[in-house]
Amino acid sequence: MMRRKIALVASALVAALFTGACSADAPPAAPSAKPDGAGGQGAAVTVGLTYVPNVQFTPAYYAESKDFFREHGVEASLRHHGAQEDLFGALAAGEEQLVVAGATEAAVAAAAGQDVVLLAPYYRAYPAVLIVPADSPIQSVADLKGHSVGIPGEYGENLYALEGALAQAGLTRSEVDVQSIGYTQVAALAAGHVDAVIGFVNNEPVQAAAQGVQVRVVPIGHTDLLGAAIVTSRAALEKNPEGIRAAALALQDGIDATVASLEAGGEEALAVAKEFVPDLNGEAEAGALATLSATVPLWTGFDPAKDDGLGGVRGSEYITVTSVAAMLEALESAGVLKGEVTAGALLAD
């Protein structure tokens, strides 16, 4: 099956794949069982999506709604995680074969001994940024010295972004007042509870604009950190390599279809998202469209001449031994790796 091709778009700024979707009230959705061998690509594949249904997963919803999985010869189903579920727990248990997750989160998990490998990029760049009030004197990460900065908690991509940014700026945690504020970054800034926050460029700035809160984005310069990725395990790859790569291709077709729809106004992308996201109507549609539009630069810009790497999965020029080694070095310098992992061990063969 020929993959859908669209014009690759260049612009700036991205989406909150995990931050905007987290909810303490989200119940886990049971995976749909599929018969082994369906579709001609081996065993069925379950794709894990973090937490509650959310417009940020529109590419995956496209892949299911428009039968992209079956077009690539694989039976696949989507499964949203429970809020308290370990990010890669279902992957380790064999209940999922793919997970859309942060490459940095996969690296931390692998260093801790979990069987996770990076198959392909989902984002082209790291989405985390420093966000300050529009009139703030903070112009760079170095200016955080003596100021307070809010993060959701001591975990995940926001924490890794902050730790890496402080290390690059030559600052220590003792020189900055780091506060765990949950997913309340915009409200905390608006109320003056903190001087700055770490958020995702397509999430908190979009929320702030919708609420009339004037903010400014300060890049954190994490050129060595990789963004969201399509993650699998070595055990899953050994059992069903064709099916897993076919499912990854379908997800990337979903990205292409989402971007193409957004270039045409986003009507179809919103219609697809509505099939999976409850209460996506009225004012919520405008917010969803803004979030999707802000994500486009993360979903585009890959070199189309190198689409045939990684078994046909796009992005081989982005996830390489060199780029993964640089990410691991940055995470090691930031002190967030609790163990050892090599670039070769973190890459799918």
C-alpha cells in the first residue's frame, strides 16, 4: 500500500502530547482483543496512548477511523492508559506492543532496566519550553536564578526539560525555587504564584491565549533531547516485527492526514477526533483546533528522501545512534538517569 504523502510544512512550536491529556480521574480503557494472524502481518497490535482521550492523539484516531492499520495489513486497536498506570507497564506485560511516549521517558525507563526501544519519531523536536508572563524580566534560563518555576511534579518530560535547562545554564536546583504545581501552569502564572513554568509549547501558550493571559515563550535550548516517539520493546519486535512496523506506518499516515486536514482548515481532523473524544464541541472545538495547529511543526519537517529507514518507518535521520547518544549524555548530565543504557540498546534493530 502506498503511503499518503503531503507537503512537509515548516513553522515553529508544538503540542503537549502528555501534559494536556493527564487526568487523575481517567479510568483505563481495556484493549480490544484481536485474533493472531489477522491482516497478514502476524499477531494483532495494541497501541498505547497516555491517559484520557484527547485531541492530541488525532493521528492515532485517524489510523483507526480511516482503516490505515488494515491498509498496512495489520489488525490494531487503541488503548488509553489509566492515570496511575506505569507508562510502559502494559508494554512489559505484553498487553501493548506500541506506545506513543516521550523518547526521554523511554530512555529513563530503559536505564532503570525496562525493555523499551525507540522505533520511530512521533515528534521532530522536544516540545518543552519555559513560559513567563509577557512583562517578565526573565529572558533566558540563566535569568531563573533566584526566581520560582513551576512544574507538574518530579517526573516526566517537564522535569527532564527543567533539569537539562538548568544544567546547560550552569544553575543548580538550590539556586532556583522549583515548585510542583500539578497541571495548573497557566493559572499559577496568572495568579503570580510562580515566576515561570515549564510547559509544552502547543499546550500552555494555547491555553493562555484562550484565557487572555499574556505570556512569553523562552526556548530552553534542548537540541539534544528527542521528542515524542513510537516506542516498542525488543521482545515485541522479535515476536511480530512486520506487524509492529506496519502499525507504526499507519500512525505516521495518521500524522500526514491530520496535517493535511489542518492545512485545509481542520474540519475532517476535528470530525475524526470527535469520534473518540467526549464533549468535543462548541468552544472546545476552537481550542482543539488551536492545539492541533500548534502541533504541526512537530509533526513535519522530516526528510522525505530518507523515509525508507527503520524498515520503511519515517524518521531514520532523526533517531540515530548519534542523536540517541547525545540525548543520553544530556540526561546523564542532568542527573535523571538512574542506571545505564547505551544508544544501541535503546534503538530498534
